[in-house]
Amino acid sequence: MSLALLPILLLGAIQAQADFRKQAADRRSDLQLAASRSAASTKAKLDSAFVLLEALSPETASPYCEPRMTSLVNRLEDFEALFRVSATGEALCASRPAKVYASSEVIRSTAWFQRLKNGEDAVVLRSPGASDAEPALIAALRVERPMGRFDGAMAAVVPLRALQPDVTDPALPKGAQAALTGAEGNRLTAT
């Protein structure tokens, strides 16, 4: 009788193993899709910051620049500050005082300003003025004169809480965690 049932037991074991592998592959696929959606959401938020900076750039010469930027920061929860600095690092227009643009020496010494000055069009880095309790990113765009010479930067301070990965995605298993990392692999924020 044992020999007669052996093929059925072997077939059952093979099917169970195949089902287990299929479930593992499905879970891996779900995790990859959820991570892709979360990354796309974060990228869209940063892209919208750059679009806003580009749209505000011509208005920085206006006498109403500071009240307009302050109003935008107060209405848009994804921004802590918006500001425009000159090629020498002087704050030309800012939504509100912050350590990030406290003095021209501080601005000129920051990595994001140096990278823009050296020719990069856009930069996203951890904000040097942010605290560990309230971490933030600087999203900055290079501003050029008509002939292409560096004329300063438009920048936004984006709190990392605004970029927090979404773990409420129904594709994620219970207890799933997510993190946002920088280009160097450093963890910026996590759930």
C-alpha cells in the first residue's frame, strides 16, 4: 500500500514546492512594484519642486517676491522654504529666515551651491541647515544669465517627512518597512 501511495505523496510534495516558489515570486514582484510606485511618487514630488522653482525664477526681481514665496510655503506643505541667491551667495529673495541662507559665506561653502556654480543644472542634497530631528533636502536649480554665465540659484528646502515612503500600499505585506536613501546609499528617512 505504501508503494502505491508513494507517487501521490511525491506529486503532492512537488506541487507544494512549486506553489511555494510561485508565492515567493509573486511576493517579490509585489514588493518590487510597490517600491517602484513609492520611488515614482518621491521623484514626482522632487520634479514638482523643480517645476515650481523654474516658474518662480523670473518673479524673484519683483518687489513682491518675499511675500509671494512666504505665501506659497505656508500653503504648500511639501516645502519648508523657498529662496533665490545670487552668484555670490547673497539671498535676493527668501520665504522666511533660515540657517540655510543665513549668510553669503555659508551659501558659497555649501556643496549644492558649488555644484551649481561648477555647471550642474539641478542638485538635490541633504540640507546642511537641517537638524536630525527635522531632516530636509535642498532641491536647487542653476540660474544663468542670457549668455550662460552662472547667476545664482533658486532653491527649495523640502522636509523629508514630505518624501516619506508609503507603506499603506495594499500590495505590501503586513509589517513592511520602506526607506529613502541618497545616491551614496545613506538612509535619509525610513518608516
